[in-house]
Amino acid sequence: MNLKTLTRSGLVGLALAATAGAAFAQAPAAAAPVPNKGDVAFMMSSTILVLLMTIPGLALFYGGLVRAKNMLSVLTQVFAIVCIVSLMWVVFGYSLAFTNGGGLNDFVGGFSKAFLRGIDGNSVAATFSNGVVIPEYVYICFQMTFACITPALIVGAFAERMKFSALLLFTVLWVTFIYFPMAHMVWYWGGPDAVGNAAKAVAEAGADGKAAAQAALDAVNADAGMLFKWGALDFAGGTVVHINAGIAGLVGCVLLGKRIGYGRELMAPHSLTMTLIGGALLWVGWFGFNAGSNLEANGTAALAMVNTFVATAAAAVAWLFVEWAVKGKPSLLGMVSGAVAGLVAVTPAAGFAGPMGSIVLGLASGAVCFVFCSTVKNALGYDDSLDVFGIHCVGGIIGAIATGILVNQALGGGGIPDYASKPGELTTAAYEFGPAVMAQLKAVLFTLVFSGVGSAILYKIVDVIVGLRVTADQEREGLDIAEHGERAYHS
């Protein structure tokens, strides 16, 4: 579900709504909501789980998939990205993602909360229930982990051949100009109380105040990112994280070119044991990723949890048996890859789809991603080292579009949230197949173009400044020694 914080603009919307109708204006002020300790503990635990996904989860998953001479380089790249993006997030990233951006508010936020200005231990962020909040520091940390893992995912597309300096420069540029705006466009809005109070003002306004109250409600609804206003549903990051990173990875691997010896030399994973450990940690951490995206511990978080179980299992089984049928043998690598594909696909749908719909989604994503990581990749000849595009972008597209279908309550879904029809409570809007799916398609296409074109420009800038690729001799020697002067193994 779309995430948000109770921003300054949201408070302005509340003030406008409060003055719109006489009855509402004269009502006694309600006590400000305070965080529930259970929700706080749940969100802190979820945040730590998402960090676990990245380090060591993603680092080990990717590290096991490369050749031994590049193991340490992948670990270093992922760890460095987490550290650098964490600092960028608190300096200006959180502000760009989750504040009002003035004239550019459709696309990006502003700098009103740069350096976390104005935030302290008493500041709160909204959840998805009216009158329920969590500490803003917790929300900042939770969203920070998403900002960290997204560029780290890209690493797998051009593993074993990109300069470390180029990667760091690209990461700084990419999160600034691609990730932070995408997070704003999809997840920024005023919050349920801003919408609910403004809608209540409309309902209670007299004839003289009705127009002003409606204008205040319209202003609250307008204070949101562009994709959010399109009606795009993304519970935990199908567009923001997976399609965004996946298409950036594809562009990167094409621009860097193939690894030396690709298609002629054996480039098998050096440690599927490490890959299994990393993949299992990804699955464990993903419960924080998906269930935590509900921002409070309730039934929707439980729904996201069960969906994260069953979609993942279904995708792993689908990949396993499709590969078995095609290649004659079932592989551990295939099963773990399928599990990740299922996790990716269920991410945007986790709190919207029902469990049975999530199983179908998992089965579809496991089978389709297998085809893209084998048949399509081989036919087109691009060297996506660790199948970032085939799993994250393709799986994210499947999940994002399917969310528009599986949210339908007739299919067991949770329904599209509506905070205005019954002010002060969350209800579900009437489901319409065409608009729901079209909103998802528009969001997918926009993400592909925005991230694809934007990433291509940033790669070219980095290439001009420091060069993208290591020398042929360095690539043959391995990045562990050539770039870092260390080895992962000494046996």
C-alpha cells in the first residue's frame, strides 16, 4: 500500500479543511494521536529485517553467484551502497521523497526536512488507519532501508566488470535523480487524517461553506505524487524498487558490454551454498519489507505476511518444475531464483491480494521469469550477470499489473482503499477493472521510461567522468585483487 508521512503540506490541508465548514470549525479539538508501543516495536523489527535482506542477505546471494575471484568485490559494493545511501537519506533523500515539492510536487519533494530539520522524538508519521501514527524517526529508518536495497539490486546486472569508483558515483546520482523522485511519485500523500478531516468538513458544511470545503478537500487530494494521483497501487515497492532497479540494471549491462569470455567460458556460480544462505535471508527479511509496509501491526500486515509465504513458495515450485521439464534436472539455483521472483512479484500486491490470488501470482512469476532468464536472455544475448532484469524487472511488472486485478474483493482481494466516503474510517471503493488495471499499466510504463532513460544518461555521465569498466587485465585477474587488494578466500 502507498506509504506516507504526515507532512507539513498535510497539516496545511488539515487547517484548510478545518476552516471550511462552521460546524467542523466549532467542534472541540481531538487529542493528538500517540504511537502504540506494539506498532512501534513491529516497525522497528521490520526495519531491521529489511536491513538483513541487504546485508548480509543480498550480498551473500549475489556473492555466491559470481566467480570466486569477484566474491569480495560484490560484498564490498553492496555494503558500501548501504552506508552511502543511508547518509544521503538523512541529509536530503527523505526530504525529497516525503515532503511537498511546490511546483514540482507531482515529481519530487523539497528540502524542508533536509538534515532532518524540524524532526525530533515527538514527531509522528501517519499509517493507513485514521488516528494511528508511528514515530517519524522509525518511519525514516524504515524507508531508509528501501532506499539502500534498491541501488544494491542493480549491482547484479553488471557484476564482475564495473569500476568501484564508477559504481559509487552512479549510486549517488541514481538515488538522487531516479529513486528519490520515484518514491515521492508513488508513495507521497497527505495521509488518511488529512483526507478524512477534509471530507468530514465537506459533509458538515452548510450551503455557504460547501464550495470552500470542497476546495480544501481537492487541495488535500492534489498534494500527492503523480503516480499516487493516477491511482497506482504499490504496497511495498513493485515500481519504486524492483522495476526501477531492474530496468536500470538492464541498461547498465548493455552499456558496459558483455564480460570477457561470456558465452565461451564457464561462468558458473562459485558457491551455491552462499547463494542459498543469502536467498533464505532475503525471504526472512522480506517479511519486514512487505508486512512492515503496512506501517502498523494489524490484519493487513498479517495478510501481507501470509502472501509473502505462499507466493514465494509457489514461485519456487513453478520455477523448479518448469526447469525440470525443460532441462531434465531440477536445480537449487532455479528454486532459489524462483523464490526471489515470487517475492518480487508479491511485493506490490502483498496487502491487496488474497492468499489464493498470491499463489496464482507466484506460479505465474516463477514460470515467466524462468523463460526470461533463459530463453529470452539467450536469444537477445545481453549479459545480465545475475538476472536482475529477468527477475526484478519482469517479476515486478507481473506483480504490479496483477495487483490491479487481484485487489478485487470478488477475487479475495482487500479492495481499493477509500478514506473520503465515510470520513474518519477506511472503507473500500467500488472496484472497476478497466481503471484499476490501466492505472497499473501507466505506472509500469512510466517507471520503465523514467528509470530506463534516466539511468542511461547517468551511466554516460559516469563514463565520461571516471569510466565505467575496469581494464581487460583487471577483469581477468578478478575485481577482488584488482579493485580492493584483497581476496575472499585464501585456500
